Amino acid sequence: MKKMMKRFLLAAATGAIMMTVFSPAYSEEVSPETFESEVLPGLAVKEDGTPLKAAITVAELDSEYVIAVQQYAQYLLEAAGAEVTVSSADGDVENQCNQVYDFIEKGVDVVLIQAADSSAIAPAVKACNEAGVKVIAMGRKITGECVVDYSALIDDVSMGKLAAQYICDNLGEGATVTTMQGTLGTASADDRTTGFAEGVEEYKLDNIRDNPCDWSSENSMAAMNDVLTTNPDIQSVFLHSDCMLSGVISGLIQSEKLKTADEDGHIMIVSVDGAASALEYIRQGYVDMTVDNSPLVLATISVKAVLTKVVAGEELNEGVSIVDAVPITAENVDEQRFWGNFDLNDGYWSETANVWNLYPIQ
């Protein structure tokens, strides 16, 4: 496990190295010291002197993760001088499609999408293609008969497999686990399912039950209660997202099964996202590990694609940036680079320029 941690932490630390100062606003690398005050302002002004018109639509606003990806993308775009419209689909992909059609009618230049459904959003994306509106996918792949100009994604398969490896490293082969799944049909839930299944097979775990919970803490609580009724000796739980943690914790409390990691009878909890609530549970000893699925990193990469390419009228060529998965445990939970330790009310995230420098838009 220590070797695995070192490998992931080294990859993450690379992104925190201070880069050389470059003076041109559109240079590949920017100064972390002057990015917010001297480089970012004005980047969203087009050649004709008018501000870029951008729109952001997210699947829902029920989780810290989605709120953060929307708010930080909006913050950076507005700081650069863009006019920004934001909306939430409230979990309804038809609603999200209609929002995109409305954005097109309003004459936006670019739409940033965190898809409610990875394939069902395709007709709206195709309408953007036909209208000359650029499309950036944030955090979830968009598939189907359409062109996505750029995608900022994390490796969901790796996150699922990493969770399985962590369970095996700490509980051993044959450990029993149950899974709280997100909405199947979304790329993130499907890929995390795939990655975890690969890990279960490779590390010889016993996944006794998959529970479709649709990213709902209420559903995860019911599923946890049901699992504990039929399998009271379950050893671990894997969650597709921290947004379901409160439900799992509540289910364990109701069954008098909630124990800290240093207590006998502790049920290991491994999750994905790195939200502030999960980091607090780690500090308390109830959650063992979550994977940093940083919405701030994804927002920064997405906005960089907009401000360095779309504003200049350059093609994005269906490029993709893939963010590495980084585990968060009691050993590193207080590090400020993790988005769960950042307050969105503070405005500018100190690692923004470092992320900007680390991910080239080609």
C-alpha cells in the first residue's frame, strides 16, 4: 500500500511544482504568483472587443462535487471577463437538453456540460455542432452521434480499481464488500463499476451485492440497512460518490455498526470524490479512504480550453485531458491541495495556475 500511495502522491505532487514565469497572456505556462491578478483578467475578451458568452449546465446540485465544478468554472470565466449563464438539469436529461437548446438561441459561444446522461445529451450537443457553438464536457464523458470539442475527465475506471486495491491491501483477499452505485447509464457510474469489478477479480474480493442508489443518500441508507440485515458480518463498503456517505453512515448508526478504524467491528468505508464531508469523516476515523475527484481541477482545465482556444477562434480537435486519481487517507487528509479543504467562498483556489500549467490544451 505504501508503494501505491507514493506512486499516486508523486504524480499529484508534480502538479504542485511552481512553473517559470511567462509574460504573454496566452502562453502555455503562467506564473502562479500573477495568474489571478495579471493573466486571468481579460482572457475572455474576443478579438472584436466583446466578452465571450459562456453557459454551464450540470446534472443536478445535490452534491458538493457538482456545486463546486459549476461554481468554480463560473468564477474563473467571470474573472476572465466572460458573460456566464448557469443552470441545473435537476437530474432530468430532457430538461438539460432544453437548457442547451435555449443557450443556442441566446447566442452563446460555448457550453460547458456536466451531463445528466452521457448518451441522451447527444442530440443537444449535435445541435451545438450545427450552430457553431463549442462544447466542453466536464467530469463525465459525452457519447453518441455528436462532436465534443474538448473533455476534461478523471479516470473513473482507475478510481474504481484503486478502491478495490485499497480494500485488499488492508483487509486481505476474500474480504466481503458491498457497493453503493451511482446512476447506471452515466459514464462515471458505469466506469467506476467496471473498474471496481476488475479490481474485485484481480484482488480476489467477495463483492456480495451491488446496490443501484442513483447518487442518493436516502437510497444508500436503505441499501445499507438491507445489506446489514442479510449480511451482518460485511467487512467493507465501496461508494461511487461521497454524496451517498451520509446515508451509509446513518444506516450503520441505526444498526449499531458504526465504528472507528481503531475499534473492533469497524466496517471499512471507501468512497470517491474527496468532498469536505468525506474528509471530516476520515478525520473522525469512520471513513478509511476517498479518491480525490477534484471538481476544481476539472473546472480549471475546462476553462483553460475555453480561454486559450475558443476565445481565439481556434479548434479544440476533440481533445481530452485525463486527471490522475489520488487517494486521500488519514495520512494526507489535511493537505490543502485537496478540493475538500477549499472554501468556495474564498474565490480563487491557490492551485489553479499549477493545474493550468500541468495540462496542455492541444
